[in-house]
Amino acid sequence: MTRCILDFESHPRLAGGLTADLLHPERLRWTPGQLAELTRRVAEELPGPLEGILRFDAERRWWARLALTDGVELWLLSWLPGQHTPPHDHGGAAGAFTVLQGRLTETYRSPGRPLRTRVHEAGAGIGFGLARTHQLTAGRAPSASVHAYSPPLLPMREYPSFADAPAEPPAAPPELVR
């Protein structure tokens, strides 16, 4: 028997903006394209409420969870110039992000492919499968981005360098595969 909760948690400042029509709490697995559409819509439709939540921290990147369902988690992240993630994957989750403001440079690799770099400007976004290892770095101005992952609650795995990332993508833990 599959358990599906038709409810979801959302950030209190977004309660009216994050609806079931947007978050699809009945959807247990999201594709990279669906995740990209979700982050794009949230960034386009809720810029005012997101700016009311957004904070910048000179010591570290800042983040806040915006929503959680059985199938997806949604986050808002901020970046000051020079702030970056280490190379990482998402532990077997598909993901997406859309830049809300500023610019993020993404260095990324999929198994068997060369290392590449792509710049994402405000309004731009991308969805990616579970095999992507990437690093995000802020541009010269404060930046913010909306991120989504499915399945939710899988831990990010960090690596000292891209050379240390596994050749094969991680599998989602069996208890999280629905």
C-alpha cells in the first residue's frame, strides 16, 4: 500500500502563494523538467514574498526551506560575491534551480562527460538528473536562487574536488524510493 499525504508544509510567509496546484502533493517523484518548471514558477510568481524572506550572511551562504511534500522539497538560497558550494551531488535526488536575482556560475559534470561551466543569469534555470555533480559560485553582486529536489530529504554529498566524485551516481536509499 502506497501512502500519499495530500498535505504539505510551507514557509509561513508563503502560505497563500504555495498552493497544492503548484506543489502537487500527490506527486511522489518529480522529473528534472517538472522541478525546473516549479522553480521557474516560484521565482516568477512570488518575487515579492521571496524578497521578504531573503537574507544575506557574510559568514556563510544562507538558506530557508520554502516547502516540503512527500515528493519534493523547495529552498531559497542567497549568495554574496565569492560564496560557493563545494563540488557536490544530491545523494540520488533529481534537482533544479532558477536564479531569482544576480548570477550563478555552475561548474558541473555527469558521469563519463567532461567538466563544463555555465553561467545562469537572473530568470534562468535548469533541471538535472541524479547523476550531476556540480559547484555553484556567486557572481559579483548578491544573488538568490530557488532550488527543488525530488525525492526530498536526501543528504547532499560534498567532495574535495570533482576528481573525488564517484563515477556512477548514488542510488536513493530504498526506504525513500516510492
